Amino acid sequence: MSLSIRPQGNEKGGIEETSPTHDGGSTGGDSIEAAHANVLNQQRNPPILPKTVMTNIRILLVDDDEVVRLSLTSVLEQCGFVITTAASVPEALKYISSETYDVLLSDLHMPGAGDGLTVVSAMRHANPQAVTLLLSAFPEMTAAAQAILLQADQILVKPMDVTLLVEVIKQRVANGPLRTREIEDVAAIVERTAHITIAGWLERVQTDEELMSIPMSCELRCAHLPLFFCELKSRLRFSKPMGSKDLISAGAAKHGLDRFRQGYSAAMLVKESRLLQVSIFYTLQNNLASIDFSLLLDGVMTIADEIDSQLSQAMASYDEESLRAA
């Protein structure tokens, strides 16, 4: 599907969907030639737009669909906005890191690495005062919409009236972002919420009959976690390659040795490690409002890799001790 701007002769100016024809062709929007023809048509028959002209309002328009970029650029420039376009997430991130914008208008669903949320998060991090608007072709969004709105100021559903779009931009620029958000990277969130994550991990452990069959105090059961979170924070801030053999943790080795002496089986050691990963990801889920989405995927992969590395080292220490005891 693609988007085009309705000319003045086709009812009220707005955005409409066009679909491929049954013979594999397009209905006026899937080729560069059609896109240029569409823009020329708008210039001859411009849509009905607000009379108020906005000046010096800089908009970064991000959409992988060339027709949408050409059409919206033409219309918004007629209203006096200064438009910069990006066809991909990497291109948008490059602009965000080097330029300042008043408004981000981005498609939510982008192909390749990243999506509209990645762009929104990067803009929030680089320029918290910018208004962030997302375009989506899916009007039915429930839980996902709540998470999205924690980052963006508003979700606009395609197709939409161009006049309405211009009014939304004007109002948002006049009022500013809905609220100031403190955007944090994954390392900062992990450090800030470590005590919450440890408490959540302990609750999960206490509901597991197998793990609780080994009696010990809460302090002793959680003794390895403060050092683990210190090492995890360091790994997130100074990331080493995934699967690196240089990831040596004295704390992990000691943990494996301690668990053997406390009576844990190897399976129990694996289980509590899995519960730790679940607890960390649950904490991140509860902090979506402040997560820098442009760094989230890398952070999650690093967390998983660090937990796996420390489990492997703990298991090696566990096995060595079990052989000595045999």
C-alpha cells in the first residue's frame, strides 16, 4: 500500500491509500514517475490548506515510501514549514545527531533495522523539546499504543486529512511536548533499578519449590547479585563484542563454587540464572517511558550475553569443584 495526497477536485484534501492493481501494476503511486506526477498534480490542483502560514518551523519527515515523502513535503512546504526528509532510520539518526528540528514526523513501521520508535527515542535524547508525531496505518493499537505514547506526543492514523495534520503540527509546536521525559540508556536504568530487580528475582525464586528446597537466608541467596550488577553495568557502558572470551568474572566463579557447597544441582544453577534474566527484562519493561529505544536492542543483547557468560563461568567452577569432591 502507498499513500498519496488527494487533489482539491477529489473531495476534501487529505491522505488516501492506493493499492496495487490485479495485473501487478500500480494505481498511481508505486513508481518514481507516478510520485513526480502526483506532486505536479498537487501543484496544479493544491489541496485545501489552512490560511495561516508557519515560518521557520523545521520538520524532519521520515518515511520509506517515496510517494509519501514527496507528497507531504510539497504540501507542508506550501504551509511555510522547512522540511528535511529521510528515507530510512539510519539516515534519520544521522540528521538528528547533526541538526536541530522543531518537529519529528515519522512513519511508525519502517523496514530494516529500527522503526519509528527508534527515531522518536533518538530525537527525545538529542532534542527533548522537539514535538514527536508518529504515522501508523494500523488504527487498532491497544497495549502497544500505550508504550508508544510514552515516547511520542501523538499517533496519527493513516489515511488522514492534510488540513488536520497541519493543524496538529501547529498546535503541538505552540504547546510544546506533552511533558519533559528523562531519557536513559539501558545501563543507567539497570543501575538505578538494581535493588528492585534483585527483590523481583528473590520473589520469583521463593515461588520455586526446587530452589527453595535448599534452605538459606535471603542475604546469602542474593549475595552474588550486587557484584553481578556492578559488572553488568560496566559491560553495558564499555561493551565488549558478543561472545568475547575476555569476559572474566571472579564473582561468577565464586558463585558457582558457593552454590555447589550449598547443595545446588547444576539444573538449579541454570534455573536461577534464567529467573535473573526474566527479572531484568521485566524491570526494563516497567521503564519503557524513559528507555532510549535507539540503544535498547543492543542493551538487551548485551544483558543476555553477560548473563550467559557468567552462567558458563559459574558452571565451570561448579563442575571443577564437583570433580574434586568426587
